[in-house]
Amino acid sequence: MSDTLLLGPVTFHGFELPARISFGGAQRLAVHRLPGGARVIDAMGPDEAPIVWSGAFAGADAADRARLLDLLRAGGLPLPLAWDAFAYLVVIARFEAQYEHPNWVPYRIECMVLLDEAQVIVAGAATLASVVLSDVTLAGGMLDTAGAQAALAVPGAATLGTGSYGGAVTAVAGAQATAATAMAGAGGALLAATDPVGAAAAAGTLAQTADAQGFLGRAAANLANATS
């Protein structure tokens, strides 16, 4: 199992990391049975299975971290989920935790896939540049990505090996760090909220930054596919 697992504002570590994560799904099929036993099968597209894993929150903040995930489950927010080479946009469908001790809270989580970010394929550098810039611009509606947008507008920004490409990668990574900081702050505000108005405001901010992080994650993944 990868030593890096992120779900929205939560970065899993230590005992929180699962030994395995289940993923996959089915292909939706329309089967037409003809006389004589012949069949015509129409492939209708993928039907992603829930992504499921379990672990245990440990340490002084175990209960608070479990409670944050439960609040995210209750909020129904779209959240980025990433580990190794996998990247998704998901909604927490089920979260179950067992409070055993202040510093030991086993959990199980089930996420429904909205989008498989890793399936985004780009054909060429020109198309790549426009796709990446589009995602960064969309993220800019939720947080400041002006620096990344400027870096991606430089000729050669999507061409591997150029100085412009290195600047674009650095700028997008910086925007991702900004989004991660914003998500962590919104997650903390949601956890600390003591009234419905404050909780709603924090949930709204968290949803916006989660969307921005998803767009930026896809932009970074597409830049990594650039060719010389």
C-alpha cells in the first residue's frame, strides 16, 4: 500500500493507512437476446464500484480526525481522493467508526466515485496546454491561481524539457499547496463550528476548495504526461 493517501482535507498516515484499497467496477451492458441464442451486446459505459478501505485513527487527535470524516460524510461534499497513481473525485457514501479509546478509533470508509481523474488522456502538447490551463482557470474561480495561469500561458509550458515547462510544473504545484492549506483550514473550521451558520459556511468553503484541488490535481497529472 502507498504511504500517501489523501481524502479532501485529510491526509492518512500510520495506522490510518489501510493494508489494501478495493477499487474497480463493472461495464454497464444492454444485452439483446436474438432468436437462436445469438446476442447483441451494447456497452453503455463504466459503472464504478465504491472505493472501500479501513484502518484506525491513533494518537491524541484520533477522535477529532474521525469526527472530521464523519462531518464530511454528513455534508455529502465532492472530495478529491488520491494515492499512488490513482486520483478520483468522490463522495463519502458511508463512514463507520468504533470509539475504543481517546487515542484509538478504528474506522471503515466507502466512497462513491464521481470522476476517475486518471482516465483523462491528452493527445498533444497544444491540446495539453489548453486542457491544463482550462483546469487551472476553473480552480481560479475558487482560489488565487493567477501565477499558475501566467506560467501556463508562456510558450512551451506544456513541452517537456523546456524552462517554461519547469516553471509551469512549479506554479501548479504551488497552487496545489495553496488549495491544500485552504482545505485544511476549512476542515478545521468545520470541526470547530458550534452553530449551523458557521458549519454551513465552513462546509461551503471546503466544497469549493475541494473542487479547486480536484481541478489542480488533474492539471498536474496532465502536465506529467507532457512529451518533448
